[in-house]
Amino acid sequence: MAVYQDARCRMCRRAGMKLFLKGARCYTDKCAIERRAYAPGEHGKSRRIKETNYGVQLREKQKARRMYGVLERQFRNYFEKAAEAKGVTGEVLLQMLERRLDNVVFRMGFAVNRNQARQLVRHGHLLVNGRKVDIPSFLVKPGDEVQVREKSRKMTVIVNALESRKGQTSPEWIELSPEKLAGRVLNVPSRGAIPTPVNEQLIVELYSK
């Protein structure tokens, strides 16, 4: 599987906003946006680009894709499935991305960012309904329970992630049991319960051309 290897802070600078790709660092003055709030590259400061409708739509799609850590082909597959499903296409698309196992692990606080959550899933540290699942793109369903494996509960990355997110509330569509390092998916999240700062309608318009 292809993996993005470039500096992640460049993606935030290109988007012109924080995509929260590096966990706690994004909340400090070490964040790249705080230090260099302009596009990357030699002419990033002075570059002035007149945005077309297509450019605006493309940037919105890239923003969503990068936030969830999904490559282009996989993102398009999600869109095609969302377009065939009942409901508003853009909202269904975000709901599918939110229900990815790596995102759910991140939302539950077991990882500081989605990239770390993806690694935890791939290395087999998570159970879904008592069974090991090592596929980050696995879509959880309402009623599914996601739990850290017994032998993985004292891992430094998980302990540190939980410590760094103390005081933060879990999404309304997730019921968390901190003492068990487990959480249950209560329902499919509504658009209002998805804090992703993306205009999904622009993505729909882009793919509908």
C-alpha cells in the first residue's frame, strides 16, 4: 500500500489551516502554521494565485483526504459508494470516513492523531467485538465495541495519548469506557457531530463534473 512520506506540516501550510496531523504539537507554538502561515516552497510567501471554482473544489477535497489520511483512489471509492447510498452524498461520505476504524480509535483518544491510530490498528493492538482487526479502513457499525487488547494497554503511546487528551469529551456517537480502554459506537454520526472543517458540497461538485 502506498504511504505518504513527505513532511505532514507542509500539507497544513498548503491548506492554509491546521489539519491536526501531528497530535499535541498542533496545539503549541511549534506548529508550522503558527511559525510560517504561508504556502510551502521558495515563493510561498509572495505567491498570489487567483482561485477558480475548480481550484476551490480541489483544495477542499485535498483537505478532507489529508485529514483522514486517505489516498486518492480510496477516497474516490468512498465517494462512489456514498453517491449510491441513501441520503445526502456529502454527508454520507463524511460519515463513512468517520467510521473508519483508525478514525474511531483516534476519536476515542487511544492515539494522538490518525496516523498513530493507523499504526496501532495495523500492528494488531485493537479488537472489534472481541476479535482482532488490523485493517485501518474497516468500517465500524452502530453497536460495535472497539477495545485495546489486554497486552497492549500499557503501551507508552496509548498511555501518553490518553494522558494528553484528559478532560476532552468523546463524540456524542461514541460511548467511552476509560477504565476498560474500550468504546462503543452508538450510531452513525450526524453531520453536526462531525467536527471536520470541510465543505463537503464542494467535493460533491468536483466529482460530479
